[in-house]
Amino acid sequence: MTGTRSSPGSTLVDATFHSMEELEEVAYANGWQAQYRQMGKGPVTSRRRWLHLPQSALVSHHLDNRVHGRLTPPSGCVSLGIVPPSYHLLFEGAVFGNNMLLVADTETNLVVPGEARCDYLVVPKHLFEESSRALFPRLSTNQEQARLMPCPHSGWSVLQVEIRNLLLDGSVTAEDISHLLCRFLDLMAGESGKRMGKRCFGNRSTSHIARLSQEYIEDHYHETFRMEDLCRYTGISLRTLQRSFLVYFQVSPFGYIKARRLNAARQALVAADPSRDQVSRIAFDNGYTHLGRFSVDYRKHFGESPRETLARHWNGLGKKFPAGAFLPGLDTTELSARRMTIPTGSSANVCPPR
């Protein structure tokens, strides 16, 4: 990686990942609960830049393939996100793009439709609430679900430029974090923000149908899949179910279950012992009944054969994830006892505090 810089008390980490397993590992190490599913075919590259202090962080995350993520911020933290110009994500079936904020301290479903980037600020929830009460006493920050909020373009543009400049500079201070938090709260409390106590999702029935369908698939993806069983479980007609699912996940139910099986098989291959486990058994355990078809689908999806995945991860090659490369939510001294590794092909560059 290229050189990095840091300001007193802050840490800069640049890292590149090439699989969903690596993304989940680093999310877990940083206190997030995360499930990533690669929905598009071919190799995937994830680039992240962390700028963080002991109690807060500014993060930029770029993905170049179609991915579905279920993410929950670290316990006791709130995530405030924006999507830079020319990119967009899907949040609960609604477009999350320019002139919008995403506020989350609970599970969030996001779909990367192809290539996208999201920049987000992570702060302790008590700081978020205390700042809100001090600056905007009438602004309600109580929420049971993540919220997508429209906001004025002028204020959003200023926030986006300030985040971009801090990320490019490679340094952040407690004062910078406080200033960004004020910017977010100001947009939330603005004229368009007065309506933000309401969730700004897409069609709620669409969201309900899609997530109910997802629930069934998660429980039954390793079995023979029939659309009539899914319609029976949801109580929804075929056309309505297919339309709702496609709007929400940007893929058909059959496309989703295929990707789910492939991702599950990859996780099993990564954890497998070649002397004991066989590719065929892993394929059969995850819903495939034809080994040749599984091998073809797997190579198209991940850019390598199942046997290559099994051999590469079992070789144990890789390097330790650098100390200090963690976001708020976990005690880094505790994490040092269970250092995660980044498999070969990934990279990270850390500049520790001075």
C-alpha cells in the first residue's frame, strides 16, 4: 500500500480484502455483527480506510461487486453514513444515494448493486444523544430501526466534502469528529429532518415480503427449493413475491438461493480440513445435487475452483492483522489475545498514534 499519515491520538488503517470471509472477520474484530453475501459473479475487491480515535471512527468502504450485507454497529455505538456522488446503495429496498443520510444502531440490510462506496462516522451512542440534546433539544434520536433520511443538497454537499477531505488527509482529531457529528445532527434537525421521526423506507409491504422470504430461504437453502413452498410460507402470490424480492434484493429468489448456497459452501471450504473433508460432501450439504454444476457455478461466482479455495486456505499462509486496526466497541487489549489473520492476497497498512 502507499504511505499513510496520522495525527496525534488517531490511527490510520488502509486495507484491501478479496472475500466475504475476510470482510466478516474484520467486522467482527471491530465489534460489528455482519453477514456478507457475494451476489455477483467474479472476483470481489473491498477497500477500506479507517481513521479512528479511542471512542470514534471515520470509515470509507468501497466494494466493486454485487454484495448483500446485514450489519449491526458495535454495541453502544451509532453509525451515521452517506454515499458519495455517482454511487448508490439499496437500503430496505429504497435507494440510498445523494442527499441522504443513514442513521443506524440496529441491524441494517444493505445491497451493493454493483460498485459503490459508503463513508460513515461511528460514535458512542451516549455522545450522539448528549450532543443532540445540547444542540437540538427538540430532535428525537430515539429509534427502534435504522433510518434513511433525505436532507438539503447544500448541507449534504458540505458534509460530503468535509468527510472526503479528512479521508484524503489521513488524519482526524476529536474536534474533527465533534464537528462532523454536529453537521449530521444539523441536517437531521433541518426542515426536511423534522419529518425524520418517520422511517423513510421503500414500500413497507415490499420490505416485509422480501424479509419474510429471506427468513425462509435462510432456514431451507440446503434443501430442495420450490417456489410454491415459499409462497405458502409467506402467504403471498407468486408474481407479488417475485416483484417484491427483486425490488428489495435486486435479484430473483432463485438467484438469491443460488448465491446463498455458494457462499455457504465457500465458508465451509475455508474452514475444512482437506485430509478429512471432501468438496462433494460440502456441495451436497449446501443444497447441490450435481457436483459438476456446483464446480462450474462456484468458479463463475468466485473466480476459482472449490479445490483451489480448500487448498489455499488450508496452507495457512497469511499475515497477522495489525494491532490497533480496530474501531470502537471492543477492548483492543482483549483482541490482541485473538489476533485475526488476513489471508494471502489481502493487505493492510497501519500508521499508529504518535
